[in-house]
Amino acid sequence: MPDRAMPDWSDVPKWLLPRPTLEDREFWEGAGRGELRIQHCSSCGRYQHYARLLCSHCGKQTLAWVTASGEGTVYSFTVIRQNGVPPFDERVPFVVATVDLDEDGARLIAAMPALDPGEARIGMRVRAAFRRAGDEFGFVDFVAAG
């Protein structure tokens, strides 16, 4: 497939900046530091994302924040080919993937802006990449591993 010009994903409109809550602030701050922060349950040993007050697997309150490896496998994906909302209208086509992290139980949905849509595959190995979202926070994207 021919090389395509990569759109600039660094420009983040003010309305797209994260507005963290008490429950998810650590995720957004971690991404700003280049760390993928998720929750781990000491009762059942599983991990979760998005942040919650209770473990989504066992219902206990025994959660702590940990730094994930950032590695995972594409569970599913879609190619966004149309979007009339700036700045996405200038970025199409792009891949959005559901990624099962290597940490058991944690799954994220994130953009894969550097991946040519024709290269996206279920089962492909990926790793987290981080993009600034203002002064304190960041976004988590994924790139092909390897």
C-alpha cells in the first residue's frame, strides 16, 4: 500500500481535552507522564480499565493503581472513514481499536493514528503510545508492536 501523509494528531482542541474525575484522574495524569495506569484488584488478581470504585470482575473495593506494560492484542477494530467534526475530518481514514492488554481483564478503546488502515488486523500485537493533552494530561494511542 502506498505511503500516506500522516495527519497531525498533536493539535487538540480545547473541547477535546480530558476533564478528569476523582476516579480517573490517575489514568489521565499517567498518560501525561507516558505511563499507562490501570487498576488492579488484590482480591481477584485481575486488572481493569476504565477506572471504577469497585472491581468489575469480583465487585470488591480492593483496587490500586498500577503501571501496565502497555502491550496488548487487538480484539476488534474499525476504520473511521467519514467524520465531519474538526479536527477528525482532516485525519480520516484512521483506525480505532479495542485492545486487550496483557494484564488479565483490562481492555481499552483507543486510536491507532500511525497505522495504515489496510494493515489493521484482529490479533495483531500493539503497544501504547502517548500524546500530550494539555499541560498535565495525555491520551493513550496504540501502535503496531515490533
